[in-house]
Amino acid sequence: MDKNPRKLEKKKILIAVLVGLFIVFMIPVKTTLKDGGTKVYMSMFYKVVCRHAINPEYEQELQEQGYSNKERYLTGTDVYIFPFHFFAE
């Protein structure tokens, strides 16, 4: 039994469009926060936060004692995946 070639062509076009949309939604948008240099990469399906924030305890200890044993910057990387990245921060 031969399938209708027009239906097969429509299915191929639909699959190509869906794959194209998936690729577009995977492209992240980069944002830099003004807290010392934290970078946020967010797309429709994931969010990556590369932290580089000034440590408030460092500044407070520096003012009180003139020196500090704490790290100057808070660093780290967080990865959130769909659907939880909408609720993160």
C-alpha cells in the first residue's frame, strides 16, 4: 500500500520545523549582574549561573579589624534545568 507522498512531505516539514525550534530554544541569553561579575546564561530549557559576587562578610571584617581571613569573592556555578530554572532566584 503506497502512502500519500503529500502526507510524507508534510510530516518531514513538520519535523524540520520542530527540530529548528528546539535548536533556537537551546541558544542561551547572557546577562551580567552588577554584584561583582556574576554571569547568567538562560535559555528556554536551562539556566547556568556562574557566581562571582563580592563577599559582604569580607568587607565588614575588613572595616572592623583592618584585615580579613575570608575570601573576597563568593564563587561557584549552579545549573538549573527545565522547569525548575523559572523558579531559581
